[in-house]
Amino acid sequence: MTLRMRYSVAAVAAAFGCSGGEKANGGLSEPIVVHATQTTSGVPSVQFIAGELPGSPPATDGTASLTPSVMSFNAANNPAVVPGVSGKSFTGSATNDGSSVGVRFADMGTGYWVLPLGIPSQYAGQLSFAFSADFAPTIPPGNHLLRAVAIDSSGHAGTAVDISLCVESLIPDNLQSCNPSAVAPATVISLHWDTNFDVDLHVILPDGRDVNPKTPLVVDPAVADAGAHPSEIDRDSLGQCVADGIRQEDLVFQTPPPPGIYSIYASPFASCGMPDAHFTLTIYMRGDDGKLHPAGSVIAGELLAMQANGGASTGLSVLQQQF
């Protein structure tokens, strides 16, 4: 990071009347929290600034962009985001007359994040930027625009660039929340808990097989999955006690579950240093409107650290469900 880049972040904060670039919550309650991944030791790399993003909104009429300009802006892997997820990566580049980049959602939040431009990109006259982002669990599902603008060392900003992110529903719906024509799963068994405690969802199928995060697939000829969405448990949340911000596991049936009795368990795999975890179990089914709706009552329970079993058993019996 050059001295010019270091000055830019402070200059932007000063230009918009922010003490140290932070206001009130320091951005921690924003829908997105940004962490720079190109940093220099001892130099503040990201600051939160309250208020609207400076510069001009994205051009939609074919007019030339104002400089400095963001030249590329991309979400790593895919543009889908699970509410509550942390560490999703983004990269981009801007013209080298800029010193930093401002980032925020176009339709939510009370301010924006400023991070410095880094090393020269593969394209002449451009500097790269990279950051990871944590997303609040309260973000409404649907398509949202994430906006970036390049800022020079005097605090002058150019024309912003948007990328569209699909914020998924907390209950897996095959991205129907972003694409209404998508077909929702037939049934979802959802286990959610409140602390960073490694809880595993276990579902014993009528044929006796145990579906859980370690053996997540429902492999049965009677379940004729279509397309790219298999019937399976969607994640091993808190696996190896690595916090993912989600604390939820879902067994997703793309087609109606084969008839029979399903035994559902909440298994305390590891306490991860937490004394307990409070969980809820909810079953969702696709209604006549094609959307998922709760079916039956929400069941609540508690698991204690002393019960952690490392996968030696299926854990606490929560529900016997007839499908």
C-alpha cells in the first residue's frame, strides 16, 4: 500500500465529516460488513462511513463513466449469498487515478465501507482490490445490488458499478426467492440453533438409513430428483467448530419423501466451548401456490455441552414424523 492509498482512506473520512471514518456502531450492524484481504501491517485497511455512497450512480443511458472508475467487480464462485454467511470473497479493479473503493448495498444500510486499492492488476493502468464480506442474517431474500465506486486521494468519486447478488431464503427454496419461476423443494426439515455449538441434524429414513451432515445424500430410486438439486442435507454448519454465521442444517427433499415414519434427531456433536445450545425444528412443505410453508408446530429444545458425543449417537430424539 502506498502513502497515497493510506492518505485516501483518511481523506474520504475527513471529507464526509466522520471521526476516524466510523459512526455509532462502526458498521457492525450493517447488512454487510467488509474486511479487506489486501492489507499492509499497521495501516487501517477498512473504514465504515455513515451516509450515502459518494460519486454518481451507475450510468444507464450509455454516457461515459466519470473517473476514477471501477473497471471490474465480481463475486467469487457465484452471486448467491446465504443470510448470516461470513467470509464471501469479492475482487475487482479500478483505474490507477483512484486510491480507494467504497462499497455498500444500493438499497439497504446506513453507510458504506472504504478499502484501499492494492497492487497493479493484470490490466495496464489499473489497480486491484479484494475483500471478504459478512452478511447479516436479517437481509430480506431476493435480488439486491451491491455497489462499488472508486475514490481518489482527495475524496472525489467517479461513477459507481453494481453487481446483482441473490440473497437466498433462510429456508432452501432452490433460489425461488430470486427467480419466481424456480420450483421449490417438496419438503424441507430445518434445524436451527442459537450459539456456535456444533449441532448435527440426523434423520432416520423409513428404510433405516441415517441421513446426516457426514452422509448427507438421500440416495433412493424412489426419490426421482430432477435437475441439479439433489435431495440432501445442505451443509455441516459449525463443522470442526468453524463458525459460518448460519447455525442451521436442512434436509431438502426435492420430490415428496417416500411414505413412512421419519425419526428426527438433534445431535450435539461438539460444544465448541459453549455451555449449551437452544434449537428449533420446523418442517416446511410446498403448498398449492408453489411456495414453502410451515407444516405443523415448531418444536424447541436445548442441548448441553456435557451431552456432546462426537457423532457416537444420533442424539436427542425430537420428532417422529409421518409422510
